[in-house]
Amino acid sequence: METLNDDCHVLVVSFTGQGNINPCIQFSKNLIKLGVNVTFSTSLTAFNRISNLPTIQGLTFAPFSDGFDGNFKGSTNSFGEFNASFRTHGTEFVTNLVEVRAKQGCPFKRIIYTTLTAWIGLLAKSINVPSTFLWIQPASVLKIYYYFFNGYEDSIKNCSKDQSFKLPGLPLLSRRDFPSIVFNDSNDWTLLAMKEHVELLKSETNQKVLVNTFDALEFDALDVIENVTIFGIGPLIPSAFLDGNDSSDTSFGAKESVIYIAFGSYSQIPNQLMEEIAHGLVLCKRPFLWIIREGANGEKPFEKLSCKEELEELGKTVDWCSQVEVLQHPSLACFLTHCGWNSSMESLASGVPVVACPLWIDQLSNAKLIQDVWKTGVRVNANDEGVIERNEFARCIEIVVKDGEIRKNTKKWRDLAKDATKESGSSNVSLKAYVNEILLGEQIIYKANLCYSESSKMLLHPFGHLRHTMTISTDTCYFINSGIK
């Protein structure tokens, strides 16, 4: 770990969703290891759900009221109301926080904002504080939104069910592979939030976006698009569950026999879908661990299942677990998931095969990558009425449990994820390059599209793909690929 630099302090602002909070806190930890002080800020709605805030030197917390503070009772369909309040209160709080820090003689070097908080980037611009965008979904999904708002909107929206669509740097996509919100009304708040992100990126020159992915996973998607350079710094997962370098960094049956089922923090599973999943598990006759959360009004969905007794003989249901710990357990056979990006990355980094059952937004695109690009799982198919039947769940579970090629692929990607976070790995080197040049202002000499960082003794490809990365161990280096001495 580097010595903390008193002159380098950044503000990280996150949306309130658990899918945003987890990678942002891990990102903050990674910055601290490189000598950067971090203040992490989001609303009390999120802070009130965190039972054990990490106590780390260099990490401080700055919560603010969003007007609801955990008491928002609306459904996900009315979340635009919450977002508007979150934005109004957050703008006032962050503005005041930045002003106070500046008056104290210790201004923030940079504000780092995340998915669904483009307004923070706009605010930073208006108060003359540099900012960086941390995208916590796949680079492929960022590219889809970028192209959607830059000439492809009508083509994508008018794409028929059976039509395939090709965008630069992305696999062949069908209608069901696009984020669901691109087909929403143009006034949908999530779609407007994505549009705001894209417009902000286009308004600046030489933009650099940090992404929770790694080079080997999304090699083509990490290419530069117009004035935006995208580079992977993930997986943003606690060290103990990834590379094992820090055993203290953990917050957050028979071998390969147990099915794990979880659908994220906010996903509301329709009753019919739950019933079909339940009967699918009964058909499989395999042990399982199923995370089932209470409804908004305290309903207990498990109690309403028609096959409740049969399920109780096979497995266990709980309302919460430490997912990264479960995914690391050797008894796990597969993961039936909604394909949120955190869950997708955690399963990939743990080497666990996936049964993909996406519900909305980026989950549809993530499922496409899992099945057709990385080949670490299979996606369930709905019938002509749009229902995913119990036999389909049972079929897909049996495939991923027994398919040797899928299991082989999961182990390959697990190892590549670990490689990316090693000292000389692509994600670690990308983050070091960002910290050294952008945050610490270190002078880096560029030559032949490479740069040398004195502090890290690393030869780096400056942002983007780190395809030519090597540690400087002697005065003489040979660039094998280019023949330069």
C-alpha cells in the first residue's frame, strides 16, 4: 500500500442502489491503496442499509438526506420521484461540501461520479472541479447507449423480434439483447439519465471513463469511441474473494451440487415467475439456497408457493446472505441470477456457471454476453406467451451443471479476472496510470504510444488497452512486438 498523499483527496459520489454502492466502496479502497484519500458520499437511504461501514485510514463518509432517507414507499415504476429528490438534495449538499473543503485549504482534487449520477458531472463542471465518470455496468452496455443517442435510436427502437443488429465493437444483437429502457418512453427517467451521461461525455474532449470490467473480458468494447477512452479497472470485488492479497478485505454439501438463486436488491419477482422457478427446482431434485426478500408491505412470497413443502425438503430460503462468500463455496453447482452486473462479475470471478434470467435494463445485455460471448452459462427462454416455464428452468440448470465446456470456460474467466488485478495486471496498471497522471499529476513521458511511470516503475500503455505492459527491472527494455530497444 502506498503512503497516503495529503494533497490528493477525491470525492466519490454514488447512486443509492446496492449495485452502485458495492463497487464504489471497493473502488474507493483501491484508490486508497495507491495513496489517494477518498470521501465517499451518497444518501441516507443507502447508508441506513449498511450495517458495518468499513473503517479504513484515508476513507471518510459524507451522507446526505435525499428527502426520504429510506422511507420511500413507491414501487420501482415510481422511482423517478425518488431520483428527482435525490438529485435536488444531493446537488445542494455536494456544492456546500466542495465549498467548505476549499475554504479549509484542502479542496477536492477531483469528483468521481457513477452510473445514474451524470448531474454530479454537470455540477462539477459548473463549479470548476475536474470530474471522472465511473461506469459500473459492462463497457458493452455503455457503447450501446452511446450509439443509441448518436444516430441509432430509430434503428434500434424499430428492430423487430427476429432481426439482428450490429453495432461497432459489439457482438450481433437481437431485440431481446438491448437494455430494456431503450424501448421505454423517451421521458423515462432512467433513459434520460443515460442520455445525460452520453451528452456529458460528448461535451468534453479527451474524456476518460473508468469501467468495472477488465481488458480480457471486453477487449473490443474497450476501444476508443470518438473522444472517449474507456479502460477497465475491475472486477471491483473484495480482494479476499478475488486475488487473496488482503484476507481482511471481506466486507461486502457435496462439491458442485448446490443451486444458488438470487435476484438482486431491487428486483421484484412476479408471482408467476417465482412459482415456475420453485417447480423447476422441484423437478431438478437438487439442494438449493434461494434468497427471497419480503415484499414492500411485509409479504412473504415463499409462503404463497404451491410447492412449499417439497421445496423445504430440498433446500433453504433466506432473506439475505453474503453473496461473494456463497459464490466462493466449493459446494456451489450454479447460480440462477437476474444478471445484474455485480452478480455477473462476482460469478465470473468465482468461476461459477450461470443460468441467466434477466428482468430489465442492462441485465438483458449481460445475459447475452454470458451465453454467447463468454459462454459461462445459458439463458432461459420464454414461451410464446412470454412465460418462462418450470421445465425450461430445470432444463437450463441441468445443462450448466453437467456441461463440461461451460465449466471449463468459467474457470478460464475466473483465472483471467484474477490476472487482471495482479500487480502487473491490466486493471491494476490502468488504475495506477489514472492515479499517477490524473490525480497525482505525475509527469509521464509518452513515447511510441507507451509511457513510463517513475513511481510505479511500470511501462504503460496510456489508458485503454494495456496490451504492452511490463515491469522495468533493468535499464534496458526490449519491446518484443515492435522491435524497439
